[in-house]
Amino acid sequence: MATDPLAALVADLPACELHVHLEGTLEPELLLELAARNGVELATRTVEEVRATHVFDSLASFLAVYYPAMDVLQTRRDFTDLATAYLTRAAAQDVRRAEVFFDPQAHTSRGVPFEVVVEGLLEAVERAPHELGVDAALIMCFLRDHPVVSAEETLTASLPYADRILGVGLDSDERGHPPADFAAVFARAREAGYRLTVHCDIDQPGTLEHLRQALEDVRVDRIDHGTNIVEAPELLALAVERGLGFTSCPLSNGFVTEQMKAPEIVALLRAGAKVCVNGDDPAYFGGYLKENLLALARVADLSPADVVQLARNSFEASWAPPERVAEHLAEVDAVAAAHGVPPR
């Protein structure tokens, strides 16, 4: 059987992951293992039963399954095991850099100390470059459906680790919780040295106003999801002018809306935006970064040059030091050349 050239290119390209929630990488096998370790009673007892709960038709229906599963994460070891499992999978997909989200309020709100969460994750993240060849960094997300004061308290708790956390983000249920509500918290985070990103989920009420707030009120360094910006040419032009990255997640898009937003992702690509492809919550949506990239390439009928550009965008949209970005881009170009993709 002839090798599929596009699949072979996707498989070989080095990757940069900019939008993955570590809690969303909790695979059923690890979920059950941690439940047994910590004496947590689950309604599901087998991998098949866990996977059967992964049926979603909206962001809210996903979150209703997502947050209860986190009850099995209780100790520093649990968080280290969670991050190690993801980073091991990432290394197998040639992910060279991963800037990964975590949601401390989802744990502190149920009694797990902030230090347990962050120190457990940092143990895995800081071993990854040497043990797995993955340059990893943490992005701490505020839960937008929690009070703003909780975000303030979480930011304060993070400050002793400010030199070991790369940035802050904003996620969870967007309805009624616009980015501007958190502008003051983000301003304080920027003063502490954090980079800023905000989820602007697809097809949410007020999504274009939320995108405007992210760009103008918060002045983010990157936008997560955000593909609705193609409906507002002036906002898109501003984002392109600033060189902002857009972290699209095709497979999860296809779970919570009617399609994976392929036309919008392609429109961003054609407009010169630094749009890239990521895994989001891969344990729940059936694919990590490379599965997302190949799925998008198939649906959108992307050319090999398009796929290479998406890979380049991921590194250019990262918050890695410029010299590291240049090294990664050289590797992307070398792999592209080996597959017969001409230089830009």
C-alpha cells in the first residue's frame, strides 16, 4: 500500500503545542488508576464506560463531565503523573515545545492546596527537556465563571512561582463572563512578568465584543480559539498587525458546534494570521495535536505547504526565546524540504 504523503508529512513535522489543558489530558486509564489510588468512588468502572460519557453538544455539556473527573487529582504525585503522561505522548508526536494550561481554581476550590498543584506539575515540566526532549512551560488559567476576587487570590498565590510560570490565561464557561471583567487582574499579571492569553471560544454570545476586549482592553499576547474574528475584518487586521497567534483546536470544535471551523481556520491562514493547530482536551475529544492537524488537512483540503505553514506558525506564535524559535523553524524547513515542500 502506498504511503499517504500528507499523513507522512504531518507525522514527521516537529510541532509546538500552545493550547492543551493538562486536566483535559486525563485519559480514562489514568483516571481509573488515580481513583483507585485515592479511594475515589466513580460511577464508571471501565475504560469503555468512561469513554461512553464523552458525548457533548456544547461547551457547557463538556464542562459538566470535565470538572467532576478532576476529583481524582488530589496529591502532588497525581499532578506529576498527569503532566508526565501528557508530555510523554507529546514527545511521541515530535512536540518540541509545549506551553500547557492548568486550572488551579478547579483544585483549590475543592480543598487541594495551590502548592500541591503547581509543584506537582512543575516536577514533570522541568524534567521534560532532559528526559523527553520537550521544552515545556506552564500557563495558569483563571476560571472566568468564578468570582474575579478568586482570580485575584489565585494570582497572588502564584507570585512565589512567577519565575517558573510562563503566563496566565482565561477559560471555562464564557457566557456572561467577558474578558473585560478580568482586565485589572491581567494588568497585575503583566506587571508580574506573565504573558497573557484569553479563550474566545467559538460561536459564543457576544463573541466579537469579547474578541475586541481581549485585543483592546486586556491587550493579550495570544488568543485561544478566536476563529470568529474572521467576521470582524477590522479586529482581524489589528491581530495580524500585532502578530498575535490563534490557537485553533479542530476536533474539539467539531464536538461543541456543527463543524470544526475549517473555513474560518483557513481564512485566518490566508489572511496571514499566526493560526496554529492544537489538542485542547485530547482525552475527551479523541485526538492530540497530530490527529487534529491531519483531520483539519483532510477536511479543508490543505496543501503540504499549508500544513508546513501551520507548523511554522505554532513556533512563531509561541513565547519561546527567539533563538529557540529560529532553531525550531529551521527543523520545520528541513523536514518540509525532505518531503519535497518548496521553501516559502
